Amino acid sequence: MDRKKQFIEEHPSLWNSIPDPSNLKMDSDKLPQVLEQPRISPQSSKRRSKKENVKALQDLLLKEGLWAVKRAGQFVDDESFIADLEANLSQNSAETRKRYATSLIKWFFPDGPQGFVSKVWINYQDEVLQYEILRALYLRVEPIVGNCIADALFPIQDGSTIPSSYLVNFLRTNIATDVSEKTISRLKMNLRKLGFLYREKNGKDTLRSLNPSSTAFFLVFHFLFAKTETTSVELRNILSDPFWKHLGYKSEDTIRKIFKSAEHQKLLSKYIVADRLESVTTRYSLMELLERKVRP
């Protein structure tokens, strides 16, 4: 049987979710092969994880992360914050609490307990927004999961059933040939916790639409590109960073609309499209935006 027809019969919903081949810049008869062996993009390959890190993939502690954010603002340094986490996490084992505390700091507090996530909570008091921020930060320091979202799941239409072998092929093609079943299981579980996958009653995983907020995008954009001062950034450099895919966006045009709306609300100084060059000039620093509690 023709390879393309065989793939369509085996995975009809996934085939129907593939974007127009002209947008993907590849021949349509090559699409099944791409889905069977998804590849990391050139930008993502720079963040490619070492083989030994695959085996160290941990369970995502998202609820514990929110709990930690709500108490982080009272601490001024990592040492006292870690001591508090180790003393107050709910796990019975002291060793487990120590390990969890270390993971929470690594994932969610890159700039300390008084940093970005704490300031978001202090100013917004919005758990949904906070989870979006935590998701974006986690995926920046766990490239195995982040690359799966940005490179393997991003091209697929929301609502599609993901074949059980799809992410396995991605890991074993791009990360290591001997990825364990435990790592694969943990990856899928973390993707469900993040909201990207939903386990159906028949045991199959479906790709979910996250409906990310423009507020989360705007704050993370400033955290990454304009944390302390105003700046100008080319749109291509913004889009080459996977943070917007990690938040759950599926279209570059949606990102353009957010910037246009922010300019209209005078939250940006400029959004320019001229001679094939698109650029964004910020108006406020991240801290100023947080204090203003903006919602573009």
C-alpha cells in the first residue's frame, strides 16, 4: 500500500490536522514521514538536552509551584526560601521535600523569591494567570518537554488525537534512541498537567486548546526582552523564541494582533511594519507594567 494512504488510514484525525503543505514549505507526500519522525527546529536544537537529562525528567509540581508562589514574597534570598519549602511541603519524607524544593526553585524562581512570579501574584492575585506564567517558565528550563510542545505538537490542530507512538518517535529521533518507557510516560503525564494533552476514556491522548491570555504573553515577553528598560526588538527574534508556543498560541498572526492592540492601548511605544521589517518598541519596563496591572 502507498505509504501516504497507509498513514491516512491509520491516523485520519492527525492527517486532517496537518496545516497546508505550502505553509510548511514541504511536499505533501513527505508529511507522513515528518509526523512519524518529528524533528527539532533549528532554533530549538540550540536548547537540545543531553541524553542524561532525559533520564532525569521529573514529575511536574504545578500545584506545589502555585503554593510556593503565594508564600515566596516574604523571603529575600534563596536560602531562607528553600528552608521554608523543605519545612512546609506536604510530603512525609524529608528527602522528598528537599528534592521538591530544589525543583521548584529551578523551575519557577529564576530571579529569586522576590522576582517575576512573586510580583505577578502580588499585583494580580489571579491563579489562572499565574499558572500560565509558571507553565512558560517551566518549559524554558525543561527543554525535553518544551521541545515536544514547540516542535512536535505545535503544527497539529487542537482537538486531534495523538498516536501513542508520535511523541515516542520524537524523543527517540531527537533526544536518545534508548529513552525509557518511564521517561515517555512521565513526559505525557507532564504534558497533561500543563494542559496540552487530555486523556480520553479510550486511553488515547487528545491535543487541547489552552486559550492563552494576552496578559500572560505580554508579561512573559517583557520578562524575556524588556525586563529592566525599554527596548526595540524585531518581531522575527520574538517569534523565533518558543515562549509563545509554550503559552499555547498557534498562530504568528495572533501575536501580531496582541502587539497591535497593545500599541492602540499605549502599552507599547511602537509596532512598526515597514519594508518587510517588523519591530516592537516597548514603552514600560516589566516592573512598571506589573505595578499598573495591565491587561492588554
